[in-house]
Amino acid sequence: MEVDMETSPSYFDPEDLSIRERYRRFGKRYSNSGKSPHQDDSVSKISRTRLLYDRQSIERQPNTALFLEDIKQEIQSFDADHLFASRRRPSADSHGMSEVDVGADSIHRPGSYSIKSCKHEGDAFTDGADTTFSLFASLFDSAFQGLMSIPELILQFERCCRHVSESIRYGSNERHRIVEDKLMRQRSKLLLDEAASWSLLWYLYGKGNEEIPEDLMLSPTTSHLEACEFVVADHTAQLCLRIVQWLEGLASKALDLENKVRGSHVGTYLPSSGVWRHTQRSLKKGASKPKTVHHLDFDAPTREHAEQLPDDKKQDESLLEDVWILLGAGRLEAACELCKSAGQPWRAATLCPFGGSELSPSVEALVKNGRNRTLQAIELESGIGHQWRLWKWATYCASERIAAQDGGKYESAVYAAQCSNLKRVLPICMDWESACWAMAKSWLDTQVDLELARLQPGGLDQFRNYEDAIDISPGQGDGVSPTAIGLESWPLQVLKQQPRQLSALLQKLHSSDSVHEAVTQECKEQHRQIEMNLMLGDIPHLLDLVWLWISPSEDDQDTFRPHGDPQMIRFGAHLVLVLRHLLVDQMKDSFREKIMNVGDLIINMYAMFLFSKQCEELVGIYASQLACHRCIDLFVHMMELRLNSSVHVKYKIFLSAVEYLPFSPEDDSKGSFEEIIERVLSRSREIKPGKYDNSSVVAEQHRLQSLQKAMVVQWLCFTPPSTINDVEAVSAKLLVRALLHSNILFREFALISMWRVPAMPIGAHKLLSFLAEPLKQPTEKLLSAEDQNVSENLREFQDWSEYYSCDATYRNWLKVELENKEVSPLELSVEEKQRSVSAAMETLNSSLALLLRKENQWLVPAEDCVYEAMEPVFLELHATAMLCLPSGECLCPDATLCATLMSALYSSVSEEAVLHRQLMVNVSISAIDNYCIEVVLRCLAADGDGLGLHELNDGGILATVIAAGFKGELARFQAGVTMEISRLDAWYSSKDGSLEGPATYIVRGLCCRCCIPEVILRCMQVSVSLAESGNLPENHDQLLELVACPKSGFLHLFSQQQLQEFLLLEREYTIWNMELEEELAS
């Protein structure tokens, strides 16, 4: 199978940011009911018991093959465990491990024995990371069934990544090698990065819009209420707010993890640790140092132009570093409490003006503050936004003054963060998240300040001036000195530092002139690029990036080998699925094409990866989301690759398909199980290139190939789970299709198993074993179906079952006979002779029972299908075969040989029949295998052969022509060369050559022409053997009468050479009979 790896012909322009407005990410609110946007498509599936958080609870009905394999695996595992346990030393001390160690180890590795960690190098982090595959599949399956909403699914993905990351990094108490520990840290970090990406996706696309509650509206309004209303209405401001909330959430969770792991966290200080005790003791001692403050109030350093002692200064800087960290985590209250507990309540007051109210322009902060009458009262007196601007301007002056006096960098940054003074904040941002948070928060606050400036007297004119300032120097230069521009012009002082667009903000993160070098390096990381594309709303470019990272190289043709990081492949697949559900109502044609085409490539790659990791049970969840042709191609290839795998593996693939895909085709958008199995069955009969030489025995080659053809029927013999819809009808359809395909194969297998050798036709007997259990079920429902072909297929299957039973008894006799011939007749025991006689009698009895059937003749349908047509109907027979010499070796065909064979096939019927029936014969060398030939016969249908009833049941003229080739009796061709069939099909066709339907009666009749004479000749061979041993069969005369009787119609099935063989065997039988009578008479 060639997996379609093409990309979409139409691409979104990554630079065109206007597309972001086309599918606003905050446009839809999801209810708390947990209903998926696609719940309508899966309502009927809600009751199914599939993965649902427990991958081991796959329900299935008992199946004999599965049951036997369960027992086999249990015995093998028991033997292995017993052997391993016997090799363990009984003393725990000899391992240097205590009972506690053993218990802990057994918890980490259930069902395994405690051994040294060096024996499991890499297992801890590999297994932990691999659990994400089943966890994500379980979560997505639940959302797919409507058990949780897509936004909730995103949050679950984030929690899953964090949990697995934590278990990898901190879940094991074992000591690891340096390299192993480094790998574990890397894997843990990658999962944390992925969790951050899922969190951002939720903030941007899953959180939904928020509205300000009516009961919080105030009149007159307040600056905070106006700020919140502005952010709710403005898309850019809302985007900034969500980015800020996302980054603060990440930082907050990092603090929680640190507290959980280490038992301590930022902000844990002794009470009053911020008091300048060293300076205080120095002043009490009367020591006077230059440039040291003489008072301990917080204004003393500014007033006296002096500093506290270095130890106190370091303590302050350490305190402010923690305050900075808490602010970056959105924990303003915790930062204020820290300042108060450290003995610096005045610093808490500078961080939380207006009585400690939360001033973030978010609905959450507004709800937390409630109806803020304090702020309303303040602004009634001073004017709306005046105090706000005063505090902003004051913090700006403080940050500039502290920096000018060479104060602490964290102290300057703490105040700079309150007033959007980026040039004082970015120098201490050493990672991507803190730098992005600083820029996004600064830009958000500036937008809010601009909006509040419009509410001032003359605010509209000022607002225009600000816009002019942005146009003149967008995002460039330093801020204006506070002494040059006063409070009235706020926020002009910091306006130049802000980006004009989000793309400019992200570009600044890439610039080493603006941020620390570590930040620019982090911009190259995969999840940082994912997050920046999510912020921009450039989903098409994001999909291209993910596909670039995981796609195979052009020279690598093995599409089922994993490429790239497995976790990135998993992330990409689930990202596509989530975006498809979230943006389903907002997709334009070009965007839809992109997310469907490239998205399918990503999902298909993940499904192939799961398959390569033996997670076949998970594939169906994702394959069901693929386009119809990709879904079918994927399952077909999986079924072909696992054709010879264990029953359990094949059953996992069967369950994966039948549970997650519709059984019958519903529309062109989704693949179905029937389409998959039809493709698998069809491809199984295709000719595969073979390797032959002069010594190759064609019969054995075909015998082995027949087994592979038969194996595919097992896909139809599994018991479907009771959880699927209409399970009884599905079971019936599977059985009907199995019967139909088995009969097709039985016909082909019968034609290649004419050789009189002991080797069994393994393909046919494999089919019988597969269908033995399904046919034990009651067949009344099958026979009551409206389709008449069902009962005919069942009857034909029973006919073939009886035929191959006769064939098996004959080959068993032949095997015994050949074994006896290897021993001298004088040395044969009575038991061995009796064994041969018993096998011969069994062969005769079973064969005669088959031949003597009167009511239901073998391979004769009870109700023949009558084909009637107004216009001329043609018949076609397509055969793929190999030419076989009498020795069993294959004959390589060439153009001359094909032309000779074509002429010989024409001569197998009269010239009058050729002209009257418009017979056409074409023989060519197969394009797939140059040892095979393609034979196409075509003729006009006639009454009794294609039209009306087929009374002779001999397959008509086409069966007559091709049978001569199968029997090796073609005139004007090499004597004894036979056509060994590989594939055989017969069709009704129209005048223009288009195939209309199968002409099954031709192939059945051909089987009668070949099989019945062969069965009779085998009986004659057995009778001669019995006569030779002195045991004359009682039913020999009955066999002769059956052949000679015109009512049986058997005589015209014999070819000339077969009749000659029949007469020779009868002559030989008669001679042995006469000798036996003479012996008795004497």
C-alpha cells in the first residue's frame, strides 16, 4: 500500500494575520453539560463499552481460537515465571534489598520481580511516557462519545501530561545512571512543555467568552469596570489577557509542584525577615559608616541618599526576587502577604492600592472584588481613572529612580511591571515564559490605560496623540523621562516600548537586542513555536510545522516506521482532532482543506506509529477520524501485515475496526468495515510476484499460497462485541460474506489440488477450520434472509466441506499406501495391511456418498439464477495461471508460447461454435509475475449457457475451453502441460465490455468438469489397490453404473484421456479380480 503523503494544494499565507479574525477563538461558550459539539454523530455509541479510561476492559464474546490461545499464553507465562523464580536466590540480603525495597519495586512494576535497577535501564521513563498513548486514547474516546466536552478534554490532556511528567521525574526512588537521569529529565520537560501548549489552547479556544454579570454594574462607573468592559469587547486586549492568564497559571503550577516535591516554596520566610536588623544593630552600637542610613524608615535611603548595610540589602533583594516570582504567577495577594510578614507592609501597600482590590482587567477579578464602592467613592471625588493613572505614574517614577540609583534589579522590575516599563523588566527575564508574560502584561496594561485616557476631559484628542506617537516610533526607543512629561500625559512615557501587533511582540522575543539570549534560544523549541503560532491564530502554518517535524524523509519508503519524537506525533494528532471539533463552525473552504488534508496526514502517521508499537486496539479511535480512503488504506495495510500474527493481535485489529467504524458504508466521508474487508479480500486474491527456478514445484507453490489466501477469511470469523449496534445482523453479514468468499476460494483450491499426492490442500482445510465455529450458531436467521444467495452459499459450502472430506480420506489412504510400499510386502504386519484396507474402504464409501446424492446433487444449485436481458449479453472468464510440466516444474512463458496456447484453446471447441458464440481468446504474460499468464475468454451468451436455466451444470463453452487447459489435454500444444490456476473469475458483460455481475455457474460447472471425473478416477485407483490386496470392494459395479448412467450426466464431464484412464483402471481391476477368482477356484 502506498500511503498518500501529498499536501494540500492550497495554503494559507502565514504572514496574513487577518485570517485570525475569521475564526475568533473566543466566540463560543461551552455549557457545563459536557456535551460534545459532535455528540449528534455519536449518540448511538454512548452505550458502548470501549476504552473509557480502562484499556483492559475490552468486552468480547467467547471465541474458541482466542480461548485456546489464552490458555497457551497462560501456560507459557506460568512456566517462564516459575523458571525465573527458581533462579532467584531465596535470601533478600544477597540482593542487598530489604522487604520494603521489594514492596516498593513491585508497586512500580506490577507483576514483575524485584531486580536491580540497572537491569531495567530506560524502562522507568519509557514506560511512563508510553502510558500517554493509552491515556490520551481513552480521553479522546470519552469525548468522542459525548461524555465530556472538548474544552474539558483539553484540560484533561494537560493534567495527563503533568501527571506523567511528574511520575517520570519524581515517581521512582531508584538511583539512575547519569545518562538515564538526563533522559528522564528531558522527557519530563517535554511533557511539561506539551502541557503548557494544551493549557494555552484551552485559554485561547476552549475557555469561551465571559460576560460581566449585571449585578456588578455600577452607576456611576469605575475605572476597573470600564477596563473590564473594554477587555471583554476588544479582541486584541482579550487575547493579551488570556496569554497573561495562561503564563501566570503555568508559573503558579510550577510553584505548586516545587512545594509538593521539596516541601518548601517561594515566600516561606521567618516573620520580620525584611527588617534591616544588621543596620539596626550597627546604629545601636553607634557605628557610623559612610553612605549608611541613620534611620530605619523605608523613606530613609531616598531622603538621606544612603543605603542600608549590604547584608540587609541582600535580604531585601532576596525578598523582592520572591515577590517578583509570585507576581509572575499571578499571586498578588501572596506577594502582599509576604511583604507584610517580612515586616515591610508599606511595600504591600505600593503593590495593592485602592484598599487591596484586585485590579486585573478580567471578569474573575471583577467578580472577586464585587461591587467596589470604595473605588467608586474615590473616583467620584478625584475623577474616573485619576487615581489609577497617579499610581501608574508613581510606580513608573519609582522604577526609574531605583534603576538610576543603582538599586536592586528586582525592586526596579517589581514596580516596572505595574506600569508597563519594559526596559526595566526584560533584563531579569531569563526564560521565554517570563519574557512573554512581561511583554503581554505590559501591552495589555497599556491598552487599558489608553482606553481610560479617553474617559478624561479632552481624552479623545489625547488618544489621537497617542496613536500618532505609536505611528511615529512603534515599539522603539526608551521611555520619556518622568520629569519631562508629567502625570497628565500618562501613558506616553511607556507607549513607545509597546508592540503595535502581536506579531511584533513575538518578533521581539526573537531579538537578542531586546531580551536575554536564553529567551531567543527557547524560541526555537518546538512547543514554543507551536504556542506562538497558536497565539497568532496561524493554524495552517502550525499544521505544516508539525507535519515537517514528524514526516518521513523522501528517501524513506517505510511509512510504518515511526519518524520524529513519538510524543510530538501524539500531540500533533490530538491537536488536529481538537481543532477540528473546536473550529468546525468557523472553517472556510481553504482552511477546511488544509486542516483535513494535512491533519489527516498527521493522524495517519500517529495511527501507523501506534500500530508499529503493537497498540492495535487504539488505532480505530484515530482511523475513524480519517478520510474514507485513508482509513481504508490504513486498515487494509495493517490487516495484511498482521495476517500471520496471533489470534489475539488480529482480534484487536478486528475490534478496533468494528467498534469505531460503521459496519456498512454511510457516506463518502467515513470508511466502513465492509469496505475495508472487501479490499482485503480482493487484494488477497491478487497475484504476488514469486521466485521460481527450474526446480520449483508449482503444486507446492500454489499449496502454500492457498494458505495465505485462506487466512484472510479469519477476519470474518471473529465474534463481534455485543456492545456494537445491531450485533446479530452484523454477525450474520460477516458469516454470509465469509461463506461467499470461502466458496470462491474453494473453487480455486479444488482446481489446483488435482495432484495425487499425500499433501493436504492446507488452504481449504484452514477455511473449514475457521468457519467451523461460526456455523455452529443457529442458521435460521441466515436462511430467512431475503437474499436467495445466502442459502445457496451455505449449501455450496456444505458441498465443498463434503468434497474436501472425501479428498482428505483419499490422501490419507495414499499416504498409508506410499508408506507401505517403502517396506517389503513380506515385512508388512497384519495391522499395517488392515490399516491400508480400512483407509481405502473409507475413501470409497465417502466418495460414493458424494457421487450418489440424488436430491441435492453435488455443486448443483437448488434454484438456479435465471439471467434475462433484452440486449445481447456476453460471458467472460478471466484466469491467471502458471504452465506446469508433467514433472511438476514451472514453464516460463514467452510470446510464442502464449500465441501457441491461444491457438490451442481455440481448437478445443469446433469452428462452428467459435463463430456462432463469437468466442474470443486472449493469452498474455502477467505484468506482475512473468511466470504467470493471463487468459481472457469471451463469448456470446446463449440459452442454457448464460441465459435461462443451466441444466447441464458443466459451465458451458467457456468451462469447456479452459478445462482442456487445466487437464493438460490441449490439442496442438505441448503434451502433458497443464494450467495451474492462481485466480479465476467469470462475469456477465455488456457489448462494450463493461462487467455487470458474476457468472458463478461457469466456475461451478468448471469445478464439476474437473473434480467429479477426478473423484471417480481416484475411486478406481483405490478399487484396483483393494483388488490387488485381495479385498474386492462391494460397490465397484455401482461406480461403473454411475458413470455409464445417462441420468447422472457424469460421462460427458470426462475428457478423452480421462476416459482412457478410466478404462485402463477398469481393465487392471478386472485382471486382479480374475486372478483372485482363479486362486479361489484352485
